[in-house]
Amino acid sequence: MSTDPPKTDPRKNAPTREISFQHSPNLPSVLEELHGSLLISTYQAGKVAVLGVQHGKLALSFHNFDRPMGLAISPTRLAVGSRNQIWFLGSAPDIARQLQSTEQVDACFLALRSHMTGEIQCHEMAFAGDELWIVNTLFSCLCTLDPRFSFVPRWRPPFISDLAAEDRCHLNGLALVDGQPKYVSALSETNAPQGWQPNKVETGCLIDVVSNQTVARGFAMPHSPRVHFGQVWLLDSGRGQLVRVDPSSGHKQDVAAVPGYARGLAIAGNLAFVGLSKIRETSTFGGVPIAEKRDELRCGVGVIELSTGRTVATFEFSSGVEEIFDVAVLPGIRSPALRGPFAAEDGHGAIWVVPHPQ
């Protein structure tokens, strides 16, 4: 077990939380075999965690953001959705080479700009080419960004009549196919303010963005649809299940049960990395099936073998973090360095990037 020592958060003038964690002994080898690393966002703790491998051991670092939720990756940059803005972290290979003299890193991402959206309850995000698509939960739509506007609405479910800051269906998850938005998850098909809340245990759905058809129903607070090898995978969060969905028939098949509120899914090869959360004593989670197992729930990441549904590795926060929002795999990068918007609070010195002299 390792522990992150307490630090001082100058923005809140209070000590930050102590975070402790543990993991299965094979997790470093699982990541090494993938030639990848993990990003984990936790809005509850206000951090993005980076899980890499150095010298055959798991390397974990934390980076402060203001309520981070959705994560998006591309070959040259990362995006982190926060309370009221989207942060863009660009790949800086020259900086990574300089850091290698003191750190075992093979990539570096620097926070160089952000876009102010206002508090739109930004959930999942994905890059479609150079364009970032965002699940705008407050306005019940998918949107993109333009420097002239807070956001640009691009699509909304057919049952949503107009654009309004009312979180009518709790749109939350996004899957791409062939580089374009294809599926979204929502907690209901309602058109009233907060209309998803009364029957959220049974009204979750998967919607085809292209056809505007609802292709599967009956989920308990679903999240994180993903398309992998032609199949649709989804987290039936309120039941703690990884599910495979046939979009042509709407048939649902449970693949694996997990010990947490499942939210945040990344798939690489035959492995699914599933974010696990404990649940709060609030009306939001009232009546969900996993509430009956509240004392058994874990917070962290479960690594599931897709072909068998077997859990092959685990990462668990023992204290300090109780909820995960998103999980992303950084392919081809074993030990990334991040320098976020509050690098000094993360314990790192400032880095400036300037053009080369002419």
C-alpha cells in the first residue's frame, strides 16, 4: 500500500485529503503487456490520477482539477472536462525528453489552454478527428466548441423539444463509430426538468445518434457506452454490471458483475477497465439495486476479461477517494507525465513552452 502525503491547497486554504490505495500484484504486468497507462478522473476528490509503470512497479500521480469528469484522448492531446471549462493538455515530446533525466517518463502533456463553457454538467467527451464532442448534460444535448460561444449544440435526443438548462433526461455517455458520434446513454426518455429522477431505476436507455432511435431500454442509471470489435458495451451502473448490447435487437447480456457503481469504461484488446464507485446516502442513488450492497462496494478500477467476464486485476482506493467518473487508456504510453492547470499544487515546478528562436 502507498499513501499520498497531505498537502496544502491554497485555493481552499485547507489541507487536501490523504489518499491511500492498493492493487492486485499483477496490475503492473497487465499495463506493461498493453504498452499503456490509465487516466482516472474523480470529481468527488477533484483530481485526475495517472497510473503508469516504472521499473516494473505501478507509478501513481495525482493532478488537481476543479471537479474533473469526462476525459478524451487523441494522439497529440488530452481533454479534461471540469466544473465550468474544458482543459486541453498538449503532447510535449521535447519536454518529455528533458524530464527523462530525472523521471522515468515516455510522454508529457501540458495544460496550455482551456475553453469556458460555464457549468453545463459536462459528462463524457470524445475527439472526432480534431473536433471535441461533449455530452452537455444540463442542456440535454451533444455539443462542440467554438471560441465565439460557450458551446455549440449539435444534437439532442428526439424526445427533447428545445434547448434548456434543465437536465431533462440526464444524457451522460458517448460512443464513437468510425470517428463520429454513434451512441449515447441517458437515464430516461423524458422532456421535463429533472424528469429522469422518479423512475431512474428502470428507464435508462441507449440511443442511436444517427437514426435517432432508442435501441435498448430497461437499464438502471446506465453510463459509458463503447463500441469494440463491432459490439456495443455499456455499464448498467445501478446494477453494477458490464453489459453487451445487440443494437439491432436491443437484446442485453450481462457479461460481468462488479463490486461498485460502474461508471467510466475503457476497452483495450480483450480487457475492459471499469470505474467503480461507492454510493452516497442521497436521493440520487435511492432505490438502485446495488444500494442493497452498499457496505460491500469498492472504489477504483476493475479489469475485466471480455471473453470470459472474469476479473483479472484490480486497483482500489482505500481512503480519500470514493467515486470515479471516467477511465481512459493511453495506448503506447507506459509512464506519462502530466502538468495540469494547478501544477504547483501537484508538487511540480512551472514549465513554459515558447517557440524556438528564429
